[in-house]
Amino acid sequence: MSWIAISNYLAANWLEIAGFITTLVGIWLTTRRLLICWPVVLAADLIYFLVFYRARLFSDSLLQVFFVAFTLYGWWHWWRGIREEGEVRVVPLGMRGWLAGLAAGAVGAVLLGWLMVRVGAALPHLDAALTSYSLVASWWQARKHTANWWLWIAVDAIYIGEYLYKDLWATALLYLLLVILAVVGLVDWRRASSRVSGANPG
């Protein structure tokens, strides 16, 4: 590939590339449980709102709006935890929480899919399901549940195929890297959870 082709690609896809970089940095910071992750993730949410809207992935555009709300909530919730406990402490998610989250994701997928069919969105049912379960994963992440990483691994892996189909190559690569980061986050958060359990055996 020539430098001219690379320059043309960068010029045509600069917004997607900006979203790629900010998302990757934000999620890496999240795996490290660092509060600075939230403003970086907020920037990524806003950038990808525009990227997905241009691609007519309306469910994903709508998802970014919810992501902004969850990002602001997560920022506040983590900040409060650090102020009270000195660090971001992982919180266990019980079976009831798992079942409630998965059920909420299924209901959201059906309702949002019905809406997206009527507005002419691309891949309405698949995109709606991924959007709905991404919201569940975001909520679990904001609440500091390790389970968020399991759900992100599954959702992001399916997103790779969707973005390849829509010719969003940089975003497909991003989600491949996000799957890897989700595995890193899972390992790190489980290790942190084990330390908390060991410190509080009762």
C-alpha cells in the first residue's frame, strides 16, 4: 500500500481512527481500575456516536447516548468508592444479578429490534441485541462487577463480524483488541477480587 493510499485512508476515516485510539486507551485504563478511564471513555462515546450514525447503525448510535449516561454514572460511582475506600474495589455479582441482567438484555433486544426495523437501520435485530447486552455490560462495569468482562468478551467478538460486514475495518480491528483487553480486564479484576476476599475472610 502506497503512502498516498494510506494518507487518503487516514483523511477519509480520521474520525473512526480517533474513536479507535480513545476507546482503546479508555478500556485499557478501565482494566487497570484507574479513575482517569472515564473521561477518556466519554470522549470515545461521543466520537463513535458520529461514526455509527454515518454508517446507519442507529442502534449503535443510540447505544453511545446511553454509554454517555453510564460513563458519567460510572465516573461518579468509582470516584465515590475511591473517596471512601481509597481504591476501586471489585464487587461480586450473584446469580440473581446475572439472571436479571441477561433477561433485561433479551427484552431490550426484542424491543429495540422492533424499533430499528421500522426506522430502516442496517442489521436491525443483530445490532439491537448487541446494543442491549452492551448496556448490561456497561451497567455491570459501572457497578464494578467482574462479570462485565465476560459479557464484553462475547459481545465484542460478535461485533467484529458486524463491523467487517459494514466495512468499518478500523473498528473491527478495535473490537478484536477490545476482546483481548476484556480478557486482560477479567484476569486483573478477578485477581483484585481475590485480594479483597482474602483480606475479608468473614
